[in-house]
Amino acid sequence: MSERILTGGCEVSYWSVIKYKPKKNCEDEFLENAERLENELGASERLSVWLKTTDGQVVQLICKSSLDAIIETQDIGLDWLDSVDHLLEKDEEGSRTVAYSGFEVDTLRREFGLNLKFTDS
């Protein structure tokens, strides 16, 4: 069973934010491969958005109902990342990404009126 966090009696969502830096002239190929990843993951109960920044970086935003739900797709994501390794610049430590994950701060969500609900199908 998936662990869910409650804040103030309300269920909160988990977010992952992953930043990639495609090599020069590889942005389009990288984004085509991002579409392939989305197809592999299928239409599950999640929010997934890809953003291209003005400085050529790509940011992936993922929201799921629980941390377990994010972890369930981690192997698919890592296999995909290995397949696009040749398209990415690495930082001084050799990392291909900058990533952050955590649970949504429910009071901020309510303050701005955003309501993402996940249902079990």
C-alpha cells in the first residue's frame, strides 16, 4: 500500500523536478526522446510537464499522488536517461541532471486555489 502524507488533515501530492542540459543542437532530439518516455510511462494518474528554458535547458515537472508512485517509475526513467546520455551535457561531477523531490506544501496550494486530486482507478 502506498504511503500518503497528510498535512492539516489533507492529502498532499509529491513532486519531482528534474533539470537537463541538452548539448547544443541536440535539443530537438532530446525532446523527441522525452515524448518517447511519456509514451513508455503511459497515461497513468499523474501530471507531467516539460518546459524548455530560454537558456536551452529542459525541466521536467512530475506530480503524483505519493512518493511510492514516483518511485514506481524510477527504473523506466533511469533506463530512458541512459538512452539519452549522449545528448546531455554533464556538470563538473559528471551528473546529467539536477533533481529535487518533495511533498507539496498544502497551505500554499489552498492559498492559491489549486486543487489536484488523484483517484484510485
